[in-house]
Amino acid sequence: MRLDVIVRVTTKFFLPFMLLFALYVQLHGDFGPGGGFQAGVITAATVILYAIIFGLAPTMRLVPPIVVESMVPLGVLIFLGVGVAGFVTGDNYLNYSHLAHDQVHGQELGVMLVEAGVLVTVCGTMIAIFYTFADRGRS
Amino acid sequence: MVLLTLMAAVTVGIIRVRNLFAVVVLSSIYSFLMASVMIVLDAVDVAMTEASVGAGISTVLMLGTLYLTKTSETVPVHTPALPLFVALGTGVALVYGTFGLPPFGAADTPLHTHVGASYLANSVAETGIPNIVTSVLASYRGYDTLGETTVIFTAGIGVLLLLKRLARASRNG
Amino acid sequence: MSQVAELLPLYNYWITIFLMISGLYIVVARGNMVKKLVGLSLFQTSVYLLYLSPGKILGGTPPIIAEGFEVYSAPLPHVLILTAIVVGVATLALGLALIVRINEAFGTIEEDELFDRDDDDA
């Protein structure tokens, strides 16, 4: 029996709950502590934990490096896009007031899109940096 | 506050210990204690970020670096007299500065009365978001968050440029 | 005795300053680059404490508007420090990547050995 059986089984239990918690933190950032940065880091930590326990090659099959590296600029583009939508529909860059039918809903929609963009960039960057560090030592 | 004294003790440990693996673990403990102090100071968003980023990602990256380099520090050859004097002199000047600060926990300092009070009063009416930190971060000060996301993006691109191995290229490093 | 009672609220500022000068001492006095980066992050976190401490109101709550609470701690420093933490980890990642490349190019990460090698080559 391999020595890490206990760790592998317990981690398999944990991982879905960590992802669920990251989703909760992201979507409830308006009503409690949370938001894009925390949720992005928790999602990246889930993938990194999977890589530590099960090895780097299975993780790279599950979350390919190409996907991770394209997530990094995608979040910045989402953020910039919301800003451009601000001045296409209203008066200033990054002004969310006219994105929906009244100001409060427009602000909430803008904040949700912006936090999603931050989540994508932070998660992608953390996983990409981990992949790069781990890959360097495998030569 | 007991937590702050514990943090000072961990810091003395980080200075004295020469095994780098132990230094990384001590710095992870330090980040965890810092997150607890931040909760006591009512900064819950910041505490969550510091706990996940400081005790999580930072520790993993430093352990990865130790795996790629070596794990203990050599004995310092220079005497620490001049750096100690510089550090202590700066400390004395800063302590002299703290005597001019307002008392801890007061509610009428300029920090609480000018812009902060207007954010607290108008946030739910204008944006409908009860968490003031999120509404200030994403709506009132959205430009700063855009700059911050760009900084994270730049750091990711920088690390990829420095360390990524291309599968087909030669091993020039 | 009353002077001690006056100085007690300043205790957490003094601990913050102690953390700051120990971070500064590590950066200046130690030659190992990983330890220098740890000292730098120590310095940065003590600056976060310096920003957050004046924002707290004794008897207040975290700045999330809810029924039944009136006094909230100041939200502006929280926003600044949130950005600062994430920028800090970004610079840490870049610094560690540079250390790995320096180690591959020169074989050492101690500053003294690098200077000796530079003096030998020059």
C-alpha cells in the first residue's frame, strides 16, 4: 500500500468543496467579504493542490497550459470591454450607469462583469506561474 | 494584543534561522497571524485576501524556488553593525512620529469624516451593493482595479517569459 | 503609571514599526536572495498594518451595510491594501523567477559569492 493513500482519498473529498467555496466567494462578493481576487486565488489553489497530490502530468491533461495561458489576457480584455461599453452607452469610460434599464441595475451588472474578469485573470496567472515553476525542474 | 506579540516573535525567528525551508514555513505562519490581526481590525476582505495569497500562493512559489535552488543560507561574512544601526535609527525616527498620531479607535479623525463617510452614506443608494469595499473597488475606484489587473497580467507574462521551456527549442535556457 | 496607560494604545503602532525595521534589516544585512525577498514581503505586510490600524473604530463593525449597525470602520484603507497585497505577490513571483534564472546562470544565489565572481572577472 502506498504511503499517500490517506492524503489522496481525503483530497478527493475536499476539491469539489473548495471549488464551490470559490464560486460562493465570487458571487457573494456584494453581500459579504469576497470578490474577484479571493475567488481567483482559491480556484488556483484548488488546481495547485490537485497538482501537488496527483502529479503535474494529470493536472496538465485536465487543465491544459494553453487554456491557462489564454485566460491571463482574457480577464483584462473583459475589464477593458466593460469600460468601452461604458462610453458607448453613456458618457464616461468605466461608467456603468447606462448598461441596464436604470442606474442601480447597471452598476450591479457592471460590477459583476468586472469581478468575473478579475477572477479569470488572477486564476490564470497563478496557475500559469505554478506550471512554469514546476515545469522548470523537470528537465 | 497577543497576536502582535506572536508576530514579533515569528519575525525574530525568521531573522535568526538559516535553514531556508524553515524560513518559508515561518513566513507562512506570519501571514496567517497577519490575517487574524486584520480580522480583529475589522478588515474582513483584506484578511481573506492576505490569508489566501500570503499563506497560500506565496508559500507555494517560495517552495518551488527552493526546489530549484538550494535550501540553506551560508554564514554571513560582514558584520551586521551598519545595517543594524540604520534599521534602529529609522525605527527611532518612526517611533518619534507615532506620538503625533490620533488615539487608536477614535471616530472623528479626518479618515472617517471626509470621503469615507460619503461612500458609506451613498453606496447603497447609488450602486445597490451593501459591501462598501467591493463597491468602492469596482465602481467608485474602478480605474485602480483596472491597473491592478494589468499588473497581475504583466507579472504573469514576465514569469512566463523568464522561465517557460519551449518544447521544440534548444536547451539554451 | 498614567504614562504607561497613555502609551498602551500606541503599542500596536510600535509592533508595526518593529516589524518594519526587522524587514528592512533582513533586506540590507542578509546576502541570500530568497531571504531578502522574504524580508521584503515582511516589510510590505507591516506597511499594510500601518494603513489598517487608524481605520478601526472601537465598537464599529466591518464596512458591510446591514440592519442594526451604525458605526462602520473606514472602508478606504481596505481598498488600497487589497490592491497592495495582490501587487506584492506579483512582484514576489517575478523576483523568484529572477532568482531561479540567476541560479542557473551563475550557480549561486548568495550575493557575496556573486560579488566575488564579479571582482574575479573584472
